[in-house]
Amino acid sequence: MSIVVGFVATAEGRAALDEAIDQAGQHRELLVVVVSLRAEVTAAQEAEVLAALGESTALAAVDHEVRVLRGGDVADDLLDAAQDVSARLVVLGLRRRSRVGKLILGANAQRVLFDAPCPVLTVKPGPG
């Protein structure tokens, strides 16, 4: 079994990655990091995202693979990865929202929550 995490170079993405690393380490499972990029992302922008991912020194402590996908739908990329590796868990980072925004969950997060073939753990960054 394995754990799938969606990574973006934001506080939410780092919080998700940190939690996924903790989960993978505790359960001694493969961590699959999905980096889903829009088609128009340049090579330099991709390098920035991968550099941000590389800043996580804890990532080296777990068995992992990084999948960089371009031009697809973020939710589909995560769901496909979870299906492909028979994931035990998907980890998503959520951003803080206003009172009105809390009524509406992001479309990608909502699709992953409803359609994932396994439990989904959502995390948010700590204060600061």
C-alpha cells in the first residue's frame, strides 16, 4: 500500500507533504508525490516547484517517488495516482477560507474527497 499527496509550492502544499511524510514513515509505506502542472507552466516555473519540493529534507527519510504531470486535471491526476498504486490514503492541503468560502470547498478537493478509492486526509498549515 502507499500514500498519495498532491504537492504545490504553497503553505498548504508543504503542510500536506509534511503530514504525508509522517504517515509514510509511521506506516513504512511508499509515498507518491503528485505534482500536477498546468500546460502553460514554463520549465523555469517547473524547476521552482521541484526546488520547493526538494527543500523538504524529511522526504529523503521515506521511500518515495515524484510524479510530475502536465496539462491534466489536478483531481484526475491525484485520483489516477491513488488508483494506480492502490493507495491507502490521499493527503490534501486545504487553504483557509472566509466564512462564505467555507460553504464551498474547492472543486478539486471536493472531487478527490468524493471520488477517491481510499480515505482522504485534509490538512491546513499552522498559524503564521
